[in-house]
Amino acid sequence: ETGVTQSPTHLIKTRGQQVTLRCSSQSGHNTVSWYQQALGQGPQFIFQYYREEENGRGNFPPRFSGLQFPNYSSELNVNALELDDSALYLCASSLGQGFYEQYFGPGTRLTVT
Amino acid sequence: QKEVEQDPGPLSVPEGAIVSLNCTYSNSAFQYFMWYRQYSRKGPELLMYTYSSGNKEDGRFTAQVDKSSKYISLFIRDSQPSDSATYLCAINPYQTGANNLFFGTGTRLTVIP
């Protein structure tokens, strides 16, 4: 059984640029949730995708967008990067809607300069 | 008011001590409560998942929910150095109709051998 993987591990971008982060869900899981974790803070829910449809969204602006593919892997896209977007971006996969038994990946560390 | 509040600590205890970690939440309608453990440079991992009021025990860990006080707790018995990590409480409002997950800021725990 393959766990949740994320790529890249680290990323440095300049303010105003766009970034795409990727997540491969655990085998058998059809739901992916994305979180932003600033240093010293708890994760903040960005959105969830269930069977390729957005299924809930936290308090993030539209420049945060996502996609889920037929194999249930997912992308997080962030446009017009701001300095405050610097954080650890986590994805978690689970089976079914909601947040029961979700498994997190190791995260992508994004630095915006 | 934030949906969930957690004392950030840090908390330092000797090996074998009983640890009490706590969170308060804002909305009495919230139904699903979780505790996650996050080691440094890793994604969170689910420890306990509870619904409604009462206690749930799993080995050395006990999760307690007091809905009348809007207070949740995680107790760790016979704490071990390997328990040193950041502990995050999380709440899924579910019953309020929103698919969302609110995390506390996390409490950093160090167990001293």
C-alpha cells in the first residue's frame, strides 16, 4: 500500500508568480483535502475534492484553486503569490466525504520572496 | 472568535507523567472531534476520532469531550520520550452543514527521559 506523496518537497517562488503543487492519494482513497500550515500554527483547511468535484472550501481567496484527476491525484494552484503564502502545504487523502481517517502527506514547503 | 482555541505551550514533562492537552471551541453544534500528532517535518497523523460527548480510550490515550462546556481534552498516560511532538485538536462542524475542518494552533510536548 502506497502512502500519500507530495511534490515538490521544497519550492522557492517570487511574489506575483504562480505555483502548482501535486499530491498522490493513498491507494483506494477517493478524497483529497489541502491545508496550509504557517510556521507555529495549525493547518488551515483550503478545500476538499471528492470524486473530482470540490466538496467544501475554507476561507481562502479564489487565487487558490485545485483539481482532482480520475486517478484521484490532485493539484493545488496558487496564482499571484504573496509573501504570506509562504507555508507548508499539506494534502491528506481519505475514503469518502468528510475528514474521517484521513492520511497526510509530508507536505511541500513553499517560500515566497 | 476563533472556532477552536488551543494553548500552544510548550509543555515539558518527565517520562511517566500524565499529560493533559486541551482545546475549547466556539459552536455547541460541532459534532466531530479529532486529535492529531505531528512530529517535526512530518504531516499530522490521526490519534483519536470522537463523536459527541464522553470518553474514548485507545491504549495510553484517552480523548474526552464535554459539549456542555465546549471543551475537549487528550490525556496521555505513562508518557514516553517518543510522545514528544506537537498535538493538534481539530473539529469538523458537519452538523452545521459546512464541510470544513478547524485546527487548533497545536501544543508542543516534550517528554524528558
